[in-house]
Amino acid sequence: MKTDLKSLTLPELEAEMLLIGEKKFRAKQIYRWLHVKYADSFSQMSDLSENLRAKLEENYTIGSLKQVKKLVSKIDNTTKYLFELDNNCIIESVFMQYSYGNTVCISTQAGCRMGCTFCASTLDGVEKSLSPSEMLSQVYEIEKDKGETVSGVVLMGSGEPLDNYDNVIKFIKLINSKEGKNMGQRHITLSTCGLINKIYELADEDLQITLAVSLHAPNDMIRNRIMPVSKANPMDKLLQACRDYVAKTNRRITFEYSLIKDVNDSAENAKELAEKLKGLLCHVNLIPVNDVKERDYVRSTNEAVKRFEGILTSRGIETTVRRKLGSDIDAACGQLRKRYKDEKR
């Protein structure tokens, strides 16, 4: 199998050039074509000799994605993409506009095996863990399609990023590389459903990214019901891992909390959650759950959302309610991908 050059760091690319008898400096030229100019083929690399381009064509490949569907919100220009991988797997990405810049939500796996019952991404399990190149390509293809610069990335689409740990860490280092996209790590958010051992491993990486932990419940009884992964990652140990992460990195953690009517949105739930998070450097992001037709969950009422937010803030927990983007295009995780796959079947 040919090596995908887009997944290589600059030092790795330099080593490859030496292996094929080329000068080390060629790596920087190629790296720039891949990560600044977003070249899709070696033939586009016009400052390389024909001989070198032929050699690259023979020995290497450039990872790419095929856009198979795009939906643009008429409300806020949020754009949802479906991309097809080389092995015919389908992934999805979302382009979002904010006052502070453009952000892309990318997938780290095709599907997911975590089994969260409120998410459509997990309904068919995981088909593939994405390479660094396949993650980068989501950002690069969207930039080319929109004709706009993307200044932030959230790893919050299909898949559990920490279940694809090595590739995700390499993606972060590649997109942060000053010779490439040069995206600041503080503009990168990684969302996890709470794999405790991997959170400790991540703390040792010395990164400046934002860690978002999908909590979605104030206790193990509710969390075990809606998030099977919680049984192996109990809440008390998870929150201790979060405290240790903050102590090690000095970075505030975001807790994602999807509000589900009559499941986790009561005043008692809010009070219990506030008590659990007391003293922890954190921010709670409340998310009125998106309806997934395969599940029985219903979105919390606006009154319940405001009550929940009020209880948390009154107890000193910084809290916001996520602004719903792309409500007219099914921008929730996994919805468009699931419908597309069902139609293809």
C-alpha cells in the first residue's frame, strides 16, 4: 500500500525524501503544497521537476475525500457535508459561522462504537477510524468549497476521538504545524465521552487544546442508562480525572450536557450536577437534545432549560446554552449520514 504523504509530519516527509534519493529540502516544498495550497495531486506541484513528480506518483498517494452531499442552512449559513472515503465509508462534517470566525466540526471515525443512546452516529457502530489525512481533508475541502478561512476545529462529529488516539494527536500536531495550516491549539476542541485512561494520557501531551467532556447526567444511574461507556468509566473517577487534567494543564474543561425531557433535566438533577462540579475549573454547555427518530427521547422544554441553567449559574457554575445552528438541515451528529446510508440501502 502506498504511503499517504498528507498524514506525515515534516520530519517524516524529510525522511521519505532521503529514502527515494531526493534532497531533504524537497519535503518543505511538498508539505506546503499539501497543507497550505491544498493540492489534490502531484501534478499540481509545479515547482517540482517532472522526474520527482513521477517518482512521487509511483511511490505515494495524497489522501482525499469525495463530497457526496451538501446542505446549506437558509437561516445561518451553517453547511453540512457528507464525504465518501476511499473505502466507500461515509463521514460528515459541519461548517459553522460565528462572530469570532469560522469553525468546522469534523468526524474522527466513520460511525461510533460508544453507544450513546441520544446520538445517531452510533446506530450502525464504527466502520473505520480516520487517518490524520482524512481528518485534515475535511477542513481543507470545506475551506476550498466555501472560499473562506477556517480558524477553529472541533473534533465533535462522528466517532470518539480518544478511541482513535494516535491519529487524532497526529492530526492536531499537523494542523498546528507552523509550516502548514498553523492553526493555534487554543482554537481546537476535542470532545470525549469520558475515556478515563486516555484523559490522563492526553494530559501528558502538553497541548493547549480545549477538552470537552460529554457528561449528560449528574450521576451514574442516569449516565449508565444513556451512555453505556459510563459503566467502565464511572462518574466519580471521571470527574477526578478531569480535576487532575486541569491541575496538569491549567486548561478549563467544558462539560457537554444534552438535556432530555424527563430523563436528566429536573431541578434536582441540576442541583446534583452543581454539587459534583463545585470547585472545578469548568464551563457547562447545555444542549437541548436533537430528536433522533430511532430513539424515544424528547427535547427539554425552554422552561426546563432556563431553570437548569439558572440553578447552575446561581451555584457558581459558568453555564451557557448552545445556540442551535442549522436547524433546517438536520445538523445534529449522525442524522444526515444515517439518512443517506438508509437511502443507499
